[in-house]
Amino acid sequence: MVGEAVNPRGPSQREHAIIQLVAEGCKNREIADSLGTTEHVVKNYLRVIYDKLGLWNRVELALWYEARQHEQAYQA
């Protein structure tokens, strides 16, 4: 099922930072520059994030992030 967590562990802090930047529309190069790493490292992180969350691409990842933001807003 899309969006169903494959790995029971959620994203790490670093992965959350990458997810947020993807949701803001940043490209891999921009994410790498922002985090002080390389584009290759960002691509590897994205593969791990997709696997953890059971997602296929950055559009699904951005939608996943936005859904979590709305859930947190309703819980507050």
C-alpha cells in the first residue's frame, strides 16, 4: 500500500530535514548545498527514505510530509 511504512522506525532527524526540503520543492543539488553534503549522498538518503516509508518518488514524499503537517496541526 502506498504510504504505508515498510520499516517501523520512522525517518531520522537528518532524513526529516531532507524530507522537508523536498516538500519545499528543493532540488537534490540545493538540498546538498543546504546540508553541507553532496548530491550523491542526498540521492542515497532519498532511496532509504522511500524504502522506509513505502513511497516511490518525491511527489509522494512531499504529499506524505504535507499530510503529517496537517495531522500535527489538528492535534495541537
